[in-house]
Amino acid sequence: MNVLKLATAGSVDDGKSTLIGRLLYDTESLTKDRLEAVERASRRKGLDFTDLSLLTDGLVAEREQGITIDVAHIYFHTNKRKFILADTPGHIEYTRNMITGASNSELSIILIDARKGVVEQTYRHFFINTLLRVPHIIVCVNKMDLVDYSEEVFYKIASDFQKLANSLSSGGAVHTEGKGGAANITFIPVSALHGDNIANLSEKMPWYIGKPLLEILEEVDTDKDWNSLPARFPVQYVIRRDDKEFPDYRSYAGKVISGTFQVGDRVMVLPNQLESTITEIRLFEDTLNQAFAHDSIAISLADEIDISRGSMIVKSNAIPLINKDLRAKVCWLSENPYRLGTTFILKHASSEVKAKIQEISYKVDIENFGQAVLSVGTRLTSINEFDEPVKINEIKLNDIVKVHIRTAQPIFYDLYAENKANGAFILIDSQTNATVAVGFLE
Amino acid sequence: MSYLKYLESESIHIIREVAGQFKKPALLFSGGKDSITLVRLAQKAFFPAKIPFPLLHIDTGHNFPETIEFRDKLVKDLGLDLVVRYVQDAIDQGKVVEEKGKYASRNYLQTTVLLEAIEELGFDACLGGARRDEEKARAKERIFSVRDEFGQWDAKRQRPELFDLYNGKIQFGENVRVFPISNWTELDVWNYIRQEQIGIPSIYFAHKRQVFERDGLILPFSTFMNIEADEKIFEATVRFRTVGDMTCTAAVPSFADDIDTVIEEISEATISERGARVDDKRSESAMEERKKQGYF
């Protein structure tokens, strides 16, 4: 059994809460007292049905206003897998919340109301998933019960969505450079309310030849890619001990964020660029021959090298980019807009460096796109990025801009398109300490 | 990667971030299974060195004696530093007032004592064993949760948390609560305890105990409880799913006397873990209200 981290994104009435409630119900993850609490709360609100959204709206303000404000984390499991679901609301701060949810997800579920088809929100959801390179996308065409379980409706929506996906990836709006390729998109016709094609195949839609949602969630393969990437080990902490049992012991604590390391591997330490050999890989009382991506371990080296928090150990045969001038797409997460000349702390892997935005190259326009999604076709390719450089001095909440950032010290990174784990950073406002932006290195 | 290894690795990464980012962290220790699990994860994070921060226990004085015995043995065996601050001292000094009546509990008074301890000892980060699956307000909590100088949680001003980049930057006077096992469920904790053969207090397993019934819950008899005349005390075979203050932790009838049967029982349980916590039953938003006041 392993873990799948996934995100759901949706607007107000597309049935997202019902879908989540259904997944919890079908995996028997709802205890009696929680279900009863939701039933009680639904009655208090004067509803004649059990409003499963009350399960996930954890804050008083959310329940009072009937909206979801913040990302909620929901846990369920089957015999095959543990699921960690980030439920991201589709309100004012949608982009911020969606990016937060998608940043840690291997899979995204995008919901479409079968009666409405592909709408503005659909485009936004897909755009953000593409920007973050979420490798697996499941498009659930929901409320199939309200369109008589029509095969035609389903295929029309799937084809519209596919067109959107194709034009986005060919238009260069997001990442076209680099390896990794486009997301793997799966379409499923469902009725979350009635449980059609969720845990079991629906008898109402015999024409659907795919698998039910839960089975797909159980089977999506997520592990394999991380180990084949270049080996990266940001040092978080230096462990020392000196006594009879561990004389002059020193190791470097961290997590392998991508690739694998083996005892005997020739490695390079950054920023010094000095080489050494791995003599020990340890986790607690066990010494290991090899460590894989996502393993938290401690590494010891043959030579005494100055290593501290912020250093990175990499394999000598695959060195990352080392640079103080960075190009990145940045998404603004703060209510306070960017003010020209502000300095930031740029946090990447385990390092923190001072940084400033040298230049804003252009703005990615997802705000004004929505009006004409169905007829866009070619418009998609040109409207997302301004070809002509436009002078932009301000970055506001939810804006996505291409920037040139200059840092005080170099960072050791890979392109986000090639290695997500070593290609993203956050910007922290040095005055307020708030996390104001997330960046994807290009 | 197996799911327990995945969770373990994520938690160790978070604990090391705390040691790397903060000057003076502490681990909030209650003697419950979640904070015991946290101690094991911290051990793993820094082995063969010792855990580089102390445990902080806010003692309500209404503990299960088994928990305190367990705590002291754990601290001794692992050579840890333990700091204890007492709710009783705050009551004696008139800083907080003991609740009265049938439902009197010191659970709420803990918050004041915790905030004072943080200020007195200058802790800038406190690691806690809270999990998002416990309660719906906790489901919205960040892994690094910034609190102002009054310890308040402001749900609307939470920092977005992207990838595994945790922002622990704070102003003077602020502190951060860090929850390394946010993504674990009750069952995950139990499976991990079994896998790692971690010792836990005996009250988690079925035992005979003097109890009484109130509002459909089975509560442990103790001299701290204000028991009404019509509440009859009887002996039953029970165990506890969570361990808090004796006045607000209800027992469940159970014959699960080893870890395998406990796990079997939880897998089939129809009542959630915090369903047996009187402190959460006060209102639908009891947890959120307490967190706003600085509860962990």
C-alpha cells in the first residue's frame, strides 16, 4: 500500500463536495458520529437533504457563509492505497488555493457539470494544473443523471476539453520546453449523487468502457518517475556526536528530493563544488546501501568538507544549474501587491537567499480569458502571453508573471519542467515575513 | 514506497526543518500516543545525536497516573530534557480560575499556562502531535502555523504552504506551532506504533476501571470529577482512544488488550476518535474557538 496525494478543484455548484462525500462514503471512511453531526447541521440550516459540504467546511465563517475559504485536507483509504486529498475551493482566492493544493499533488480531479460543459473555471483549473505540471488529470463529467446518462453529451464535453488541452500545450502558454510531456488526461462520466462510476461501474452507462473513478485512483502509478531524475539532496541539518560508540561522527541530514544515492557514489557538494564519496547512508539505527527519492536519511562523506544547512549534495555526473540570475513564472499569493524595489527572501530547497525582481517580462493572462472558451480554438495560443513587451510595474493577487530575479548568492536548481522537486521556490516578504509568491524556474 | 515510510519520511523532514530554522524549539508532550510517536520520529531525525530540544508538558494535575509514569520512564530511557509547567500553579497564583460545576475541566486553563511557558522560556517553535483528520478545524491547519504574541490562530491569515517549502520566518514575540504528523490518521499512528514496537501507556489497552455514565459517554471515576448523586459508579472493561485530561476523556467499552486487537477495533469503529472527547462536544466549533485562543 502506498500514498496518493491528489487535489480537487471546483466552483460552487459543480458537486465537488458531493463527490468527496461520496468517496468518503464508498470507502467507508465516514464514522457514524461524523455523519450524524452533518445530518444535524443540515437540519439546522433548514435543508431537506444531508449537505456533505458541511463535512469539509471546517471553519465557522465557512459554515455561516456556505462557502469554502481555505484548502481542507481529507483522508481516506482502500485496501490498496492511502489517499491524501487537498480540497481547494473555487472562490476569490481560487488561484492561490488551487496552486497550493496542486503543488503537492500527483493527480488532480477537475469536475465539469454535464449540463454546463466546459466553462471558464474549467480552463482555469486546467491551466493551473498544466502550469504546475500535475502529471495525472481526471476529468469527471458530473451530474450525468441530469442529462439522461447521455453518451453524446459526455463525448462532446470530452472532445471540447481535449481541444482546450491541445491548444494550450501547442500554444506555448505554459511549459513547452523541457522533458516530461503533457499530463495524462482521463475522462469519466459520473453521478456523484447516485454513485455512478465512482466505486463501481454504472449500469446506467453501459456505453462507458473505462474504469470507475476509485479504481483509477488506486492504480495510477506515481513512484517511478522520481527515482530516474538526477540525484538531489538538500542538507537540512548537520548531525554530530563524539563518544566511544560514535567517535567523531558527523552526518548530513536531509531528504532525497529526486533520484537515488548509493554508498560509494562520487558526489559533489554545493556551493563549494568539492567532490567526495558517500561512506554511509543512515536512517536511525539502520545503515542502508541505497536511498531513493523522498527518503529522509543522513549521509556521511569520506572527506571533511564545509557543509551546512543550505548546502546541496548531488552526484558528480549530474550537476544542477548554478545561477544568481533566474528566469521564472511567478504566481502572486498575497493580497498586498508587489511594490517596485521590494526585497525578498527566496526559499528554494533548504537554502534561503536575498532576492529582488529585476524585470517583469510579461503577464500571463488567465483573468480575461473566460468569456469565450468554447469558441477559442486558435485564440488560446495567442492570448495567454502578450507578444509585445508591456511595461508592468505591479503584480497583484492571483497574477501569473514571467520575471527575471536576481539573488545575492547562487542557488542550485533544475528547470521546473524537468525536475519539479528542485525547480520551485517561494518568495518571502522580508518586511512582513509573509509568503507572497511561488515561482517555477525556467 | 510503503505508506508508513512515506509518512515517516515527510514527518522527519518537517522536524529537521524546525531544528534548522528555529533557535529554540520545544516538543509539546502530553503522554498520549501522538506525542509519543512524535518523540520516536524526532529520535530518528537526529540519530545518533540526541533530540536537540526539550519536551514541554503542560500538566493539568488531572492526569491519568499511568501517563505520568510512562512520561518519566521515556524521558529517563532516552536521556531527554523535560520541562513541566503546572496548571495548579497558575490557579494558586490567581492567573486562571478553576471552572465550577459538573463539567468543570482544566483543559481550557492549559492554554494560558502554555502561552506563559512559551514566553518565559523563549520558545520560538513548538512541535505538536495534532492531526488534520482529528477534527474539521484542524483539517484547515497548516504544518507551520504562525501564532501572534497572544498565541492566536487566525484562519484567514494563514500562509499558503507550497511543495515542502515551509516558511518559519516570524517577528519578535510571535511563535510557530508545527505539526509534523498532520497527514497521519488515527489508524496510521497505530500501524506505525505496531511496526516500530513503540511503547505506549497501558490505558490505551482494555483494562478494568471504575467508571460512570454521563451524556451517553463512559467517564473514568476520579477524585477530580464532580459526580452527581444519580451518577452511579461501576466497574467496566474499557480502554481509551485518546489521552487527555481525566475530566474530559471518555473511555470506550473494549476487550482489545493488545495492539493487534486495538487496530482491528479501530478499523471497524463507527465513532470517530474525538467522539470520545467531552471538550469537543461543547459546540460545533469548540476546537476552532480554542485554537483561536492559543490552544495547540
